Amino acid sequence: MKYIIASTAVTDEIHFVDGKRTEIVAGGAGVYALCGVKLWSDDVMLVTGVGTDFSGIYGEWYKNNNISMDGLIEKDDKTMDNYKKDLQSKLKFIKYAKFLFISALTGQRAHKVLEVARECYDNYDKRIGTGVLNEVINKAVLMKEPPVVALKRLKIYYATQVATKPPKFVFFVNDSSCRHFSYERYLENQLRDNFDFSGTGIQIEYRERKDS
């Protein structure tokens, strides 16, 4: 596509001087710009959010005028939630990511950008006390003990946070080779469930300490 227009599409109602009126006419800045570009090129597409009834009303007009409808995004009261679920499904490896939907056109929620960025940074710079941290880890182990790997079971002596930006934790264990990826994920989830680390990654290192 050579030309892409990102703007609005609305329904116009035209009143003539003789009193006649024409309803449900495709309009809006995006449609006007589209018609202008169509004067010299058919290689143009309008990208905009529309209501769920838009295609039914204007589909024939788009087809007759050889206009692509690929850029029309049907929106309703569930659009944002559905789009968020789709993003979360595609970004499973960063489930901790925060989402903020804003509108450059209306400014909707734009004032929250710095607020959310600050929350992410505060979590990126967060430090957890050793006592509270070990309470959470000990409780997690009691709820679900580590699996046996190569005839050995992981034993966690204690944990401590050693850095921020991003938060880094060291778990002192009996044998780091007997940890299992599913249990590592479980422990990270326990940290995230008990402490707000949304918007930032965290690091966990398993360091051996021989039991005396």
C-alpha cells in the first residue's frame, strides 16, 4: 500500500438549502483525505476504528469505489479487553508487562503515560527486605515442595536481594543442578504474587552453599 491514512471516519448528515436531508453519509477527516488521495491514486487505505455496524452500512460504497476495508478496525465496549488478551497471549514471555491504551486523537488516558512509567521504574528499583522475602519463600516451599531431580531434591536455605535495576535475588541452595524449570517459574510467580514487580523483569540466581 503506497498511501495509508490514519484518521477518523464518522457518519455525516447533510442538510441542503431546499430543506432536503441526506443521512448516513460516510464522512470524517479520514474519509475526506481518502477521497482526495483517490483523485490521483487507488493505492490508498484508511486505518481507523469504526462501529460494528459500519461495514454493513458502508461496505457496498467501499466496494463500488474500489477502497480496501482492511484498515477498518471494528470497535465496541470489549475492543480494548480483547486486544489486551491478544497481546498477553502473544507476549507470554513477558507477562509482567503493563498495558496502557491511549488515543493520540482525543488524548484519552495520555495523562497516565508518565504515571505508569513511574510505577514501572519504581518496581525496577524496588528492594525487598530479607526477612519478608524469606517468609514468602518458606511459605511457598511449604505449599509446594521442590520436585526430585536426578534422585536429589532442591533445598533452599535462604534468599536475599543483591541488586536492583532490575531486582536480583540469590537463593542459597544445596545443589543448583537439581532445580527444575517449572519450580523456578513457580518461585518467580510467588515473588510476583507477593510483591509488585509489574513492568519489570527480575533475576534469580541459585548459588550453592554446602549444608554444615
